[in-house]
Amino acid sequence: DFSLLARLLPNISALSSDPRVSARVDGMVGGGNEMNFHNVCFLLQRFMRVVSSKFHPVMLFLDDLQWCGLTLLELIQAILTDKKESTCFFFVGCYRNNEVDQDHPIFTMMSKLDSSGVPMTKLNLEGLTPEDLNTLVSDATGMFPRLCKPLSNVVFQKTKGNPFFVVEFLRSLVDSRLLKYSLRQKIWIWDICKITSENITDNVLYLLSKKMTSFSHYSQLALKVLSCFGIKVDGTIVEFLSLTEEYSDFREWLDQIVSEGCIVKVGASDFKFVHDKVQEAAYGLIPDDEKNQFHYNLGIILYSISRERDRGGAIFQIVDQINHGTKSMIDPEIKEALIELNFDAGSRALNLSDNATALVYLDKSFSLLPQNHWDSNYEFSLNLFLLIGKAAFSCGNLDRAYDALKDILKEGRCLEDKFEAYHVYVTILTSEGKNEAWTTCCDVLSKMGQPIPDKVDNKTSKTMVEETGELLKSISFDDLLGMRDMDSVFSTKLRFYTLLLFIAFWKKPQLTTLISCRMIQISLQHGMCKDSVFGFIQYAGMTCNLSKIEEVKYIQEACRIGKAGMSLLKKYGSPVDIMPKAYLFYYGFVAVYLEPLQVCADNMRKSFEVGMSAGESMLAVYNTILSIKIAMFGGENLQACLTEIDYHLEVMHRIQHKLILPYMLEYRETIVFLIGTSAALKDNCANNLELTSDAKQTKRDQVQSMNRMLRSFWGGHSSRCHYYAKKTIETSTGGLFNKQYITWLAGLNSFRGIKNKNGTGSQFLKVKETFKHAISTVRASAEISRWNFQNKVFLLEAEMFSFEGKDVDAKASYAAAITSSASSRFIHEQGLSCELAGLHYRKIG
């Protein structure tokens, strides 16, 4: 979703003609889905794949990496090691090796890039050699090199060849008249003895500080002010200062120090120091024991003048200045304003996904609150602690998040005040796989008059499905889209039902029927909201999976309801907190009966990308299992599938997610078997994705049996295939679609078994029975989707005709199977049809 990218790169929203993008960005903080570091990495990887190409490569240059934190370096590493696609991204980074230790994150990043096979070139830039320095001095003075040699030797001794130091040293010599131009001799002259005796350290700061102390009082004051903001100062800060009485001539002071070569103007109104050492020297003009007070006073001046104005991004710089102040400096009269100012800065930082910075501001706001803040600042405390919980969760500081949210749940005066905290609290519990997520969510719904039973028997579930189905029969797409919007009370109930439905999907699947039916009934009675989408789609998927294969009309009706849910999704602008779930259940459990499998697989991948970008990592990872399975069944290139699996394994390793790992490894083993290679897990996967005993226990018999059945079928092991097909169908929790596909393969396998044994009698009857079940299954499926199932009908019929000796009919059906498979782009099934046709023709001579 474009709005996710706009959170990280706000200016990119100018490229979108959709006015809703800015609105979504502005409203995302309260949405409940906060982006963590892994989500940011994933989103920027996607962005780089789009904007970089062979013809339009992207280069990023970062200077002074010695000041760079671990987070930014890991982000750069993630982009450079993106295994999804080869991006044309060229990174250049510079750092001062005399300012870093061996344990600096730079060296960790370089080591990981090297182990990942990213080509690197390391260049060591030394200072100027005596010869090169002499050439520089010769060129600057316009004199022969041999005449400049004495001067350049002294300069080298003082500066060790540091280019910036050399320039500043020469300037200082000119300023002190130790190096001057003689009009009479028409050459530069110098006093080598006095220059040699100059008490100058090998630190350029000495020269710069000495130069700055010669400036006027106001020029020095301007340098002090600018240095407090770092290497660059925003034009908004300059404008605010110019509006104050104390700094009314600030722009003139800046012009003076521009002429002195200390700063340069950037763009229309920003200013930047020419070098970080210049900024460091300017900051050194402020005595150490006065620095905090200077920062604080400056921040208060900026706060006072900007109260009635739009601060924009300058709010961060203003708050940073004020936060240097100690408690003794803070005027009690403005303490309340500083609390709100830090809160505003924290909420803005959180909106920009700068979660760590946001947490610093929010914690500062909390530290300034009075002891009785839950009484004196109740509403503010609710909002502050909620944002602290969200920011801490996004930073991975779960203990801090739990503490903040539990304070809300303890101090909240009514249930309505606790809803947001409960939602984030349950989301965190769900991400950790804790059972408390279920009990807490049920408790909240119970307090809202929606009690959830511990279990529901099959008879009750069936009755609810029938009652809900009757309600939906007479409702068209237009009816759903035209329904009124749901009020906040019921939309909150549906929001928690959505959470509960996803938890139930993992913890208590027998209750998904109850939950989805209730969501639909509430929506039909009280109007629609974005969470209604999930209820309709989940109901459709559940109906498909619970229907019998031959109940075509029920499946068709379920597909209609699912499509209606997707129409609702578009009505609400495909919000990123609902879209991944909706795509997962629609394209994973509904559309497979209706739409081409290739379309389903592509949309499942889209759901994975949006989920990973939006903070729905667990949901996104689950998408990978279904997308790989559907891609295999849809005849996609197996080598591409293997590459995709290895990429997903890398993602799982990066986010430390092992719940889905056993399933993914099963599919990988199947694909490696079908390719006929022994492709080992690459890099980190080989060493770091070892299964723990707990993870091994999560491996479902259904996924394992289905994959073993696939390997047995394509490997030609008839008896083994029959065993695992039966086991898969009996233990299947993957729904009707898996049963349809496995039943078709089992039907084909039954012919292979009797051909191998060359028998008749009871074996013939067994084949007939298996064929009858398989053909009825795929014919019913083909009534809904000819694209996905018609070729399978033709191939089963061809095998039966061949088995019965009806050669003419067999020839026509084989040809139809080959043509239909090619038309649906099922190249693997086209190849299978050709192979079985070839065996038939060889049999009949």
C-alpha cells in the first residue's frame, strides 16, 4: 500500500494523485498496526526493487558512518542482501578509521555482507604525502615546487597531510600574516622560523576555535546557536529565531559567517556547516557547564515564538533543545506545555515509524507528569500510555509495552476507555502465541454483551451456518455496498471479533463458525465497517471447507459471499490492517474454487508483501505456505518456487519466526525432489534454521502426508501414494480444495496400480470405485471453475477409456486434456497428460 511507504518517505505522497493517501498516513497511529524494524526493512527492499534497474541504478552515499547507529547499518545491509530480486543498488559509505573500534557495527555489517556474497571494494584514503602536499602548495601560491618545499614540509609536520587541516592551517597563516603576498616581489613570502615555532597542536579544532574567537560577538552567538542543532539547520528554525527580539538580526549574522567560510546556504533557507569539525569547534565556544542551559533557553525561545504557528518538522529540533534542561531549569508554569510538546513530538515520530525516537519523547513526557496524573491528567494519560505501549511494542521492548498497557487497564475508568489498550495488548499476546490472548479477547467481548462459549457442537454450528446463509441469500452486492455505516459501539465489537477470529484460526478452529456468523449477523443488523469484510470472507471460506464436494450450489453461494466481501474491501480503500487477512482467506480458501490458481498465488504474494510491510508479520508468513502450495498446484516453475521458499526462510530467520518453518521445509523437500536436485539450504538457513523440539511438534500430519503423497505420485510409487492419499484425506485440516486435488491424483494413481499388477477381478472393481469417486469430485469442481479443473476431468476420463479399451474415446480425451492443461497454463499437468497419452499409444501399438 502506497500509504505505508509515505509513512517512511512523506514527500513521496506527492507522486500519488489519490487524496486518500495523505489521510491514511495522518490516521495511521491509531490503527493498531505499528511498523517495527523488520517491516521497515521489508518495505524499503520492495521500494528499491521498483525504483532501481539496470538502466536506472540507484546510488546512496553516506558520510561519517562512524557516527552511524546499528539500526541504520542493519537497514542498509538488508537492502544490499535482498535475495528476492537483484536490485541495482550501489552503496558508498565513508568513515574515519581513527574514530572507530573493532567492535563498531560497521565491521559487523561488512562481515555479514561478505558472508552473503555481496561484492565489496575497500579503499583506504590516507593523508596527503609530502610530495602531493608540496604540489598543492605550489599550485595555490603559483610558485615552483622547489621553492615551496620548505613551507610544505612545515605544513606537513603540523597537519600530517590531513587535507582539511592543511587548508585551515594555510588560512590561519594568512590571517596571522605569517604567509602573505608581497606586491613588491610579486610572490608569496613566509617566515619559516616563526611558522615552525607556532604553538599549534595536530588538532584542527585549535585552528578553528582560534579563528572563531576573532569574530564579532554576534557572529560567535550565531555559531553557538547553529551548532546546537548539529551539522544542518532547518530554515524554519532560522525563520522562528528571526521573529524574536533577541535574534531579530539573525539572518545578517548568518550572512557574516557564510562570508567567513564556516557555513553554506543549502536550498532556499537551510544552512549547513562546511565540515563537522567546524560545527564541533563552534559548539566548543559554549562552556561545558553552560551547554544545557544554553540549549534549554534556545528551545524555550523557539517554543514561545512558534506557539501560534505550524512547527512542522521543526518540532523535533525545538523539543530536543528543551529536553537538555534539567528539572531545576524548568519553569513550573510551562511544565504542562512541555509535557504536551513531547507528546506531540512522540506521536509524530511514531507516525513516521521512528519508533525508538518516539519512545524517547513519550518517556520524557511521562517523566514530567505529576504523581497524581491519573486524576489530574486522566485523558492525556490514557493517550500517552497507549502510544508508549505501541512504540515499545514496535521497538521490541515487550515488557515496557505490557507495563504501559496494564496501567491503562488498571486505571481506566470505564471499558470504553480501555478498548484501544485491550486491542494492542491482545495483539502483542497473539504475536507471542500466548493463550492469554484468547481469554483476554473473550473477556472483553463478554463485557460488551458478546459472551463466547468454550465449545460449540456440530449441530449448533450447522444451524448457525444455515441461519446466516438464509440471511445472505436475498442480499446482492449493491445491497451490501449501500448499507449504512456501523456506529462506533458495534464497530468496536467487530474489531475484537476480528482479533478473536484470527486467534481461533490457530487455537480453536471449531469456534471460527460461531465467530464469523456473529460478525455477519451484527453487520447485517447494524451496518457495515471495515471489519465486516473479514467476517464475510471468513464465512465464505468456512462454508467452502465444510461443504461436501458434490454440493456445488453451496460452494457457488459461498464464492458469491466471498466476492461481496472483497467488494466491501474496495469500498473501504483496502486498509492495510484488513487487506492481508482478507486476501489470505479469500485467495487461500475461497478463490481457489473460482479463479485461476495463478491469480490466487499472485494475490497471496501481494498479501505477504503488504502484511510484512504493515506489521502483520505472523499473518504474512502464513501466507507463504498457501502461496507456495497454490503455486505448485498451478504449475509454476519449480526452480522459481524453490528460490521463493529460500527467500521466505531467510525472512523467517530474520524475524525469528519458527511456527511455520516445518510446513515450509516439507514443501521445500517436495520441490527439491521434483526438480531432482539436492539443493541445500543457503547461507544462514543452513546454520540457523535448525528445528527445535517444539517446532518439530508443530508439524501437522496433514501437510506431511500430503507432501509425501505428492512425492510418491510423481516418483511413481503407487502403493505408497495410495497410503498417503488415504491418510491425507482422512486427516485433512486444509479444507475441501486439498481433498479435491488429492482425490484427483489418487484416481490417476489407481490406474497406475492395476497396470503395474496386470490383474482383474477385485482389482478392477477397486479401480472402478476409486475412479467413480474421483471423477464425480472433479466434475463437480469443474462446474465452478473450468480453468482449474476441466483438464483434470478430461485426463481421468482418458485413463478410464484406456483402461476399458475404448481407444477412440481415450484418444479424444487425452488430446482434450493436453489442450486444456496448456490453456490453463498447468504445464506440469500438460506434461503428465502427454506422458499418459504416450503410454496409452505404446500399449495399443
